[in-house]
Amino acid sequence: MMIFDTDRLRVRKLTFSDIDDFHQMQSNLKVMQYATGKVKSFEEDKKELSKLINKYTELSNDFWILL
């Protein structure tokens, strides 16, 4: 589902089909130094992605995770 787009950017909700790209990003220490400072295994990232996707349906969700 598209959240918004511009001429140069498309912002949409994450889906489980994003797992490979999500893991590639999450396993890059140069990226993660600005977040948690550590990388996770593929299995850990699958669990985290599922949790993040579920956040979209929570009424009290006070943030958006975008890709």
C-alpha cells in the first residue's frame, strides 16, 4: 500500500516480501551504526519485520516504518 509518492520517491508500507532487502539493510554495520549499533541474523530479522508489519494495524502506533 502506497503511503505517498513524489516524482523521485515512493513511500509504502513494508510487506513480508521485503525480507531480503530488509535483512540486507539490517545486516550492514555501516547502516546499523545509526540505529542499534549491531547486526542481526536472518531469523532475527524475520521476527522483527513481522513485528514491524503488525505495527501498522495497532491503533496506538505512533510511528511509521517505511521502505
